[in-house]
Amino acid sequence: MLWLSLLFGSIVGLSLGLTGGGGAIFAVPLLAYGMGVPAREAVAISLVSVGLTSFVGFLGKWRKGEAELRTGLLFAVAGMLGAPLGAWVGRQIPEAWLMLMLSVLMLTIAWKMWQKSCRTVVQTQVCIPVETSGVQPEGYANDGPSCQRDAAGQLILTSRCARLLLIVGVAAGILSGMFGVGGGFIIVPALILFSSMSMSRAVGTSLMVISLVSVSGLISQLWVGQSITLSITTLFATGGFIGLGVGQSVAHRLSASMLQRVFAMAILAVAAFVIFRNT
């Protein structure tokens, strides 16, 4: 069973490396149904693994200049405030219902990612100039409905922009506390849509946010008395590191549209299995 921890952790890390978020959505079902770990413990183990793996991924992106610390910290602070609330809510819900709610969340994510894959080519064409030159193309600052950027590509943090980013961050934190997910499937699209960030920078920034929010979620779980099995957690996290490295290497060789569609189908399959096991 311990080797399954390594294998399943690598699947989560692979997804994080490929997409910058969303891999954690697999962690709890894999632990709960693949290894028989109680659902609430699976949430805590997921937070440890996802947090550590995301932090390592963020460091790599940060060294390449593909992460925005100020924007990420704003998201992270909001998420860390929401995580304890999510952990408390999760403790009030029976495990079977918690898993069913997770499956509904997974179905929603799969649908959104499939829709997003149809627009990826257009988004990539917009983002390329930002990464190559560091200067926003004319008119780019107005793409976000509430956040804008100056000529140098720096986010103009107005009160309306900060409010919007804080709301999304709190939502990601609540989901993290409840289900052991990092919230990257919310954070990455939000960064692109609301702050006019490029895909590559959104992935790097998301990994930073996920790592910090996961810490808050884990502390919240431990605070309410949840224990974790150290051997399973260690191997699951180790597998995450291995998968992360592979995912980041492969991500540069595959189209974003194809990645999103394959990922959506995988989430759909896991969600269907979770529903089958709980009905």
C-alpha cells in the first residue's frame, strides 16, 4: 500500500506540473478509494502533499520570473483566512456527503476546463507578447473587468481590483479547507480573467498561493484534532515531487488545449467513480 502512495502522489504532482492547479482534485479520491484512507485524513494528507509540491513548483517558476509575488500574496492571505472556515464546515458534513459534494465540484471543474480548452489558442496569442517582452501590448490593460496594468505590465491594485481578488482567494481557501484541494482550478482562470495575467505567470503565481493556502488548511485540520499517517504522507509527497518534475518537462511539449481536454476527461472519470461508490 505504501508504494501506491508513491504512485498516486506522482499522479497529483504530474497534474500540478502540467496545469499549475487542479491536481489536488485527484488526491482525496485516490487516497480514499485507492488506498482506503478515511476521507477526513485523506483531506489532511492531500494538503501536506499539495502544499509541498506546489511550493517546489513555485520556486522553479519564480527563478524564471514567472510569478507575481504581490498579486499572489493578496490571493494567499484571503485563502488562508477562508481555509479554517472550510475545515470547520467539512467537519459538520458526513463523509459520504462530503465525497458527493467533492464529485459535484469535480464535474463542474471538468465542464469549465473543457469549455476553456476551446479558447486556449486565443488566450495564448494574447499572452505571448507579455512573456517575451515584459511590456503589455496596446489595449491589453483593459482586458480585465476590474484590474488593469500599467505600461510596464505591473498590476494597478485599485480597491475594486483588490476586493475582487480577495473574494476569489477566500473561495479558494474555503474549498481547500473542506476538500484538501489547492484551489488552482479557481486561481489560474481568475488571474488570467481578472488581472490580465499571462498563462505562464498565472501558473507560477497559483503554485505560490496553493502552497500557502494549503499550510493554513493543514493547520486548521490539525487544530480540530485530525491525525495523519506519516509513512503514507511522506511517500505521497515524494511521489508528488517526481510527478511535478515530469509534468513541468512535458508541459512545454504539449498544446494547452489538449492538456485541458485530457485533464477534464480524467476528472470526469474520477467524479463518476466517486458518485458510484457513494450512491
